[in-house]
Amino acid sequence: MIQTFVKMDPGPHKYYDTNGKEYTSVSKVLDSLEDPFDVETISRNCAGKGKYVGMSQDQVKELWRLNSEEACNHGTRIHESMERYTKEFKISESDNDLAPVIKEVCQDYIEYKKTYDEICLYHPDYFVAGTADKLLVTKAKAGIIDIA
């Protein structure tokens, strides 16, 4: 049975239990373990050098923003097409270019008794919660997948 005690409010991307207690997201916990990327200093140091020859600092930052946006959109497309395939067992025409990857990854799910998409998991003592892309269950084997 899937838990319903903690759910995510997608607007602010915050987790709350049925009593209104807020949980810290796993993403926020993981982010706190890394130093933030210093865009200003690093872009200033890269501008006009190497593959950035002829580019100002602002142009470097804009290139990075565009690359990040493109990568995020591509990742979202892959994520959504895989989720669609596991629910509908078909690949849409717009996802034909992804078909080999989708089928190869989803082939690994066959051995599982049940799969669940976008499942909220939480720790009741530490008040930490997150959403797993896929929860995989068998009698002998269980797994959690989060596609980064």
C-alpha cells in the first residue's frame, strides 16, 4: 500500500504531513552538502579564454543558462516519455528517437512484481521527504530509482 501521510505541494515544492507539519526536501538536504556554484567568479575567469574566446562574462553566463535549460528540457522529455511508456506500454511518435533507450531501461523493470511512479517517501523521525521517480517491488527484491 502506498503511503498518504506525507504529500508534496507542487507549487512551492514543499512536503507536508496530514497534520500540517512541513518536511525538509531530500533535494534541499543534498544541496546543503555541496558548495554552491559561484557563477560570477567562474564566468569572469572563463570569459575570453579557451572555448570562450571572444565572449564576455555576460555571454558566458547566457551560454551556460541556455545549455542548462536545454539539458533540463531534454531530461524532462526522457523522464516523461519513460513514465508514459511504463503506464501505456507504447512510445508516442514524438518520442521515436528515444525508443531504444526507453525500451532498454524499462526492460529492467520486467522482473519486478509492481512498479509505482512518482512516490513520496519520508522519514518520520528526521522530517525529511522526497519523491522517487520509480519504486520497484518484488518479494525478493526492491529498488528505488531517481533519475537525475
